[in-house]
Amino acid sequence: MSNEEKIENCKCTFNTGYPIYSLALRGDKLFIGGGKPNQAPILSCYTRKENDFKLVAKKEFKDNVHFVSSLAIHPKERIIACGINNSEEVIKKNNNENRSCKIIKFKNNEFQIENELYSLKGDASNDFQNNTKFNCDGTLLLTAGTDGLINMFDTVDYKSIYIRDQGESVLDTHFNETGSLVVSVSAQRMVVFKSVNGSIVYEISNPMFNGKKEATFAAARFGHGFSQGLLFIIANIDTSKSVLCTLDISNWEKMNSKSILKSNNIKKIEISPSGSYLAYVTSDNQLGVIDTKTFRVILKINTAELTNNDDIITSISYTKEEHELIIGTDQGVCKLLILQRTTESIVKSVLVSMSVISMLCILVLIIYGVISHKMDPMYYPDVYDEL
């Protein structure tokens, strides 16, 4: 695939009217959370019919502040879990507990708070529950926040099973396909632990590449389907390079570690329904796709025409379709994209490839002529970065 594609396959665009900080899908329902700082958080539900989205429910949460910082949909029940901080007044009434995890029932196109869980140790003005995840059968609920706390709840009565401390702000979390393992990522720690009791299975701290380059972790995803048994880890070096490291979770051996972007940093990733692709968004708002078999970037998307210059992509999520991605921005813009090349771009690529092949043939002849006069052995440097 070519290095950069224009957004010609944008199926739908709409504006929520408030900044988006989280979104999740289940069936034909799209739930979007957000809001403005120091104002009531907002949660909305849209129904999808073909390529159109219709608003069917919207709720502002009074006695709470900031925004819906993360959300997850129960895989079997009409339950939504999300991160919403209490106001300072409510925290005082709750014995100084910020019950920032809201368990919300969605019924008859209405949101009803069923429970509020204590998930943050930090104060409501500086810390947020930025990770909320159900496991595959909905029996476990994981929350994690900028204060470093990771909570695991039993969804029968929503009692805390255990609490882990990452030691720094948690950037990303993910259950594996069976729900038996969890990966948690912060800047200097990547930890895999058992979901049943929190015991650590594997850990990398203070990442270094090539033994000398300091790095920071950004995101991680367990593979599933075609990539079952793998763990994909994204780490960034300074602001100029992103590295993909792939582990075999059966023995925790490294399968691959290579630079995938050499002029930017990846901040978020999401895995496709079949497990064949990883979609990513970079710090400067670029989108792309990585093939989980070849570990190569196969598509980069020019987002200059996708959002306004001051828009920041805050959320990405695959639909049930392999090549459909929904994005949300801090300006309230939501778009449904097709992550495939258009027919026109394929034709252009073929024409370019034909020209490239001709040039390569000429280059090979030149190289052959040089080698025939000088038979010194050639050295090919390794392009991979070692974790």
C-alpha cells in the first residue's frame, strides 16, 4: 500500500456538540462520553442505520464534574460503566471518597445510575478514571486511572476483588481473549497480571532500545483471532520514533521488535475484529494501520482534511466490520471511516509501481557492474530495534 491516503472513504460525519473523550459500540448502538472541564459530564447514545447516526438519548450528570473520561459496554447486559468524577461537595458527603466509576443501566433509551464505585485515590480536580474495561463474558470490570490505581470488580455485586498500584499514571489496559490476563501500561512499566488475583505474570520496566535509547510505553493490545497468543506493545523514543514489540504469551519470548514510525509517536491503538490489523493514532493526529502478520504499516491516512487544525483525535474504535473505524475529537466531531484504499488510489499505486520497477531494473544493472569489478563482501545493517 502507498504511504499516505486521502480520506475519500468517510462514510459519515456528525457533531455531538461537546468534546468527546470516550466512545464504545455494541450492535447498532454507539455510546459517546465527554463534556467540558468544570461542567456537567455528558453521555449520549446514537443508533446506526447504514451510514447514518441518530441521537436517541443524552444525559448530563449533575453533582459531577469535568467529563466522561472512559466507558465500556457490558457484553451481555444493558450496562455501561464509565469514569465520571464527583463534585467536591459530593465527595465530602461520601467520606472523602470520589466514587468515580458509574454503573449505568440503559433501558428504553434512558440512562439510569445503578451504582457508584470508589475507584480513585486522587482528588477529583487532577485525577481521572481513564481506563474502563469489561472482560469477554462481563464477569469482571477493570478500572484504572491517572493516579496509578487499578481496581478489579466482580460484576455480580460490584465489590472490589483487589487493587493494584501501577506506581504512575495508567495509559492503557486490555484483557486477553479469554479474560484470564490483563496488560497495564504506564510510561515506564508494562505489566501482565492474572485477572483472578492480580499476581504478576510478566513485566518490563524502564524500557531501553538497542541497550542505549531510553523509551516510554504508550499502549498495548492482546491479539485475538488471527493474532491469538500475541501481545503487541507500542513504545516511543523521544518524539521521533515509535517501536512495535510483539511477544508470544505462551513463553513470553520476543517475536519481533522494529521501528514502525520514524518521525512521530503513537499514542493510541485498537485491534480489528479479526485480529489482523492494529489501527493507531499519533501525537500529531495521523491515523494508520499495522498488519499483525508482517508487523508493517500498510496504510497511513492524511488527516489534514479530516479534522480542523485545532481538533485532537481523542478516541478510536473499530465497528464489527474489519475495515470500519469510528473516531472522536475534542471538538465534538465524530466520523465513520473506511480503512481501505480507494480504486483510484490503487490504480495510481500500480502505475507508480511500474515506474519503480523500471528504475530498480536499471539500478540492479548498475550495482552488478560495480560488484563485477569489486568483489568485497557487503554488510547489511540490522534495521530492528531491540527491547
